[in-house]
Amino acid sequence: MGFTAVLKKKTKFFTIDVELSCPDGQTLALIGPSGSGKTTIIRMLAGLVTPDEGRIVYRDRVFFDSARGVNLSPQKRKLGYVFQDYSLFPHLTLYGNAAFAAHDRSDVDSLMDFFGLTALANRKPHEVSGGERQRCAVCQALARNPHLLLLDEPFSALDVVTRRLLRNELKKITETRTFPVVYVTHDVTEALFIGNTVLPIVAGSVDREWLERIVTPATETDTRNKAARTTKLALAY
Amino acid sequence: MELLPLYLSAKLASIATLILIGIAAPLAYLLTNSSWPGRSFVEALFNLPIALPPTVIGFYLLFLLGPRGSVGEVWERLFGGPLLFTFTGIVIASIFYSLPFAIQPIKASFEKIDPRLKENAYVLGLSPAATFFRVIIPNSINGIAAAAILVFLHTMGAFGVVLMVGGSVAGETRVASIAIYEAVESMQYEKAWALSLAFIPISYCFLLLVNKLTRK
């Protein structure tokens, strides 16, 4: 169950060549430096970018299969997608945004309540803070009861305290859901906190050693730093 | 002051503006949001009236809308009457003449919209047409209003095209700009002054409104 994806896409600087999978109810965190291809990968899952080759399957539904010429439009994939910022519709209130693609209004009410947005329901996006906007964006994505929830650095434009609050709220709510979640971030702590699985992406490919190097900049011979690395990893996990 | 030419100008401009916005908004969206072969050729064709002298446009339209022209012939067969020297004829001529002045500002306001809004609408299940009506139009309403005012003013001031296609039939095609020209020709300067002065406050107030709408 869940989804599996094999993706190949030539970009200007490198070729993205990855295999991803995530079971239902779990979160896959994609981590990597800026420009490593994480966003292109999540956009391929959403159908906003077409892979050169590959296959994306959610349960028994084929979203994309280059061999069979299948390429479902983003509309048909029934996804929740949270962009980094500015994706709320400026002409609608927070409630209008959250309910934009919702099937059930009571879902919207309970999500707005969970994220503490009920009192701000009639405000427009420009009248609330960045944190409140992103909470609303998560509500919008969840309210359509998606097959797959995709989040592209959703909290990276926020201050540290708000970011921590939001990722706690997100983790809490996604734990109650049954769909797979893909979370893109360049923040190691965030990836380790949110993800059941963490996949480091560097220059379009999976590079597990990169994560190790990021968490441990010290040499293996420096025992003090080695101890610090162990502590850091333990804390992060 | 003879108000009939001013009334005709305002009626012509209002009808042409309404039709033009309906035509120009989807065309501007197609030109902004898609890449198809020959797009730049089609866009240049729509913009041709900006570069051509109004009398040249009028000359071509005279033949197109005339009884032997393709549009004029079909029109006569359908409705039993001619298009030349009629109010309907000058409405059609004004639409051709003012089309780029509607497309360009609407296209500019569409281009200002963050592409992520369109992508978000698609991901949320909206078709391109639904995205146009539910996301693009509401978020460019000021730009569309500004375009409507500019087109209205541009059509109010149309002279060469209207003269070629409509002539100067009193109460039918003798709009204010033609009435002013004829008043000057017949040395009725008082009449020409009165009609000309009427344009200043109308145009000035509308341009102030355009500035306000496009300031954001």
C-alpha cells in the first residue's frame, strides 16, 4: 500500500534519478541542499512537472507510467499540496481558502478549529501572519481528503518558534490520517522530526552519506566530536 | 449643445467595451498561459491595429463588412440588412480597432498573478476553465476594470475607422468625434468647442480611476 515512484528527469545541471516509496499513514522526508532537485521531485509527484521516464503508483492507481503513456493531470491525482508561501487565494477569506476544494464543510470547521483559525475565518490572507497563512494552506490541502499529501518546505519562511509549533501541529494531525505524506525540507532537524523515513537527495540522487556528513562535520579521529555527533543524532531522532 | 453625438459615442463605447472584455479576457489568458506554435504570430496579428493607421483599418473593414465582403455577406443573409453605415457596423469596426487595447492591459494583469495560484488550483482539482473564472479573473479584477476604461475612452475617441465604416448618418453613426470634425468643416466653432470640452472632464476622471486601479 502507499505509493511508489521511480523518477528520471534531466535538468540543467544534473539528472534526477530516484526511487521513492512511502506506506499509508507514514511520512517520507526528502532532505537536501538547495537546488538538489527535491522540489522538482515533489512537483513530478503532483503532476506539475512531467518526468522523462518512470512510474508513479498510488495503491492500485497509476499516476504516471512513461512505458504505457499514462500521465494523469494534477486535477485527477487528488492531492494535497502545500507550497512554501503565497499559494492561498488572495481574494478569498481563510475559510474560503480552507473550504476551496473540500467535500465536507464539517471537516473544514474541525481543521480550522485544530489549527486555531476559527476566529480568523473571515480574514483575508494578507491580514494574517505567515504562520496563520501556512496553517490555512495545510487546512486547504487536508480538507479535500487527499490520496497523498505533499509539502514543499512549507514552514521555511517562518521564524524558528512558529516553525517548531507548526511542525508539531502537522505531525499530530498527519498521525491521525491514513494517506502517505511527502515532506520536502533543507532542515535536518525538521526532516528527522517529521519523517518516518528520511531520504537525503543530493544533485538529483539519493546520497545517504551526505546526511551523516551534515550531522557530523568532524573527523572520525576526533573523539570529542564523535561523542557530540552521537548525541546530536540521538536528539535529532 | 447637441447631445445626440455624445450619447451615440457613449453608447458605442459602452457596447464595444462590454463585448471586447468578454473576447479579450480569454484571448489574453490563452496568450499568457500556453505555449503553442505560432503564438507570437497570432499575438502580433491581434496587435496590428495599434500599428496601422485607423483609416487603413477602416479601409479593410469597409470591404470586409460591405455587401461583397465575407462578414457583410453572411450578415445580410442572416439579418436581411447591411452592416455599412449602421450602428452595428461601427460597433463591429470598433471591436477590431480596440481589441489590442483590451488584450494588452488584461494580459499584463494576468502576468502579475503568481503562477503558484494556478498550480494550486490545478492540484485542488480545478479545470483550466474553472481556474480562469474562480482564480484568475477575481485576482485581476482591477486590471480588467482599468482595461475596460482604456478601451471605453479609446472607442469614444475613434474617428477614422468609424468614418470609413459608418460615414456620418445622424442619430446612427454620427458620433461625437465625427460631429466635431463636421462642425469645424462647416465653421460652427461654438458647436465644436462645446463637444470638445465635454471630452476633457470625462477622459480626465476616467484616467484618474485607471491610475487608482493600477496603483496596487
